[in-house]
Amino acid sequence: MFKIELILGKADVGVVQTLIEGLDNAYSMMGTSRISDDNYRMTLQATSFCLKELISVILSCMLQGNVKSFLVTTWED
């Protein structure tokens, strides 16, 4: 399992969530929290089976300017 943390602007949270939801079971949403006035942290959990597809969508969002940064770490159950 992997934990993925995305840093997003306030206006980008809904956009990124909609794009990621289209992956069907590629992830589990663990939550979104505000970290400053215009920055939010979205936390996802994904299996190694889905990771490549999920990272591809995240990178696409980053290139479009919807994701400021992301971090992938291993996750123990």
C-alpha cells in the first residue's frame, strides 16, 4: 500500500478529486484538510496494482497546474 499526499490550491480540490474519482477503485480517499489560506492537503491510499495509473493522473494534473506538489510513501496497514 502507498500513501499519497497532494498539495493543492483551494480552487483545485474539486477538479483533482473529480479526475481521480474517474479511476474506479484505484484509491481510497483518506481526507482533505486545509493547511493554509489557499493550500489544502489531499491524502489518498493506493495499492501497488493501481499506483502507476494514479500517479499518471496526478502528474497530468500537476502539468495543468492543479497540483502544486505530491509525496508518495509506503503505508503499513
